[in-house]
Amino acid sequence: MIKTLRADEIELIKHVFLNKYITHIANNPNSLLCRLYGLYKLTLAQGDEFLIIVHY
């Protein structure tokens, strides 16, 4: 699954939730939380930008 996110959503994830998320996933391998696999920034030729998070 791929989801686009706003820049403020990315900042919230990176600075507030990411460390707790990583700790939780490491300590709970059978957790039902989605696994995050990547965070990418895509810039199109016409200047449109998308922040994309990849998970399952």
C-alpha cells in the first residue's frame, strides 16, 4: 500500500511517533500495526511534490 502525506504529517511521524513505533515493533514482533518500509519524496516535472509512505 502506498499513501501520500502532507509535509506536516511527515514531520509529526518523524519527530513524535517514529521512535516509539520502532521500539514497539522491535518488542512486539506479532503486533498488528502496519510495518513501515519507506518514506519517499517525489517531485514531478511541473513542480508538484508528493511525500509517500510505503507500508503493508
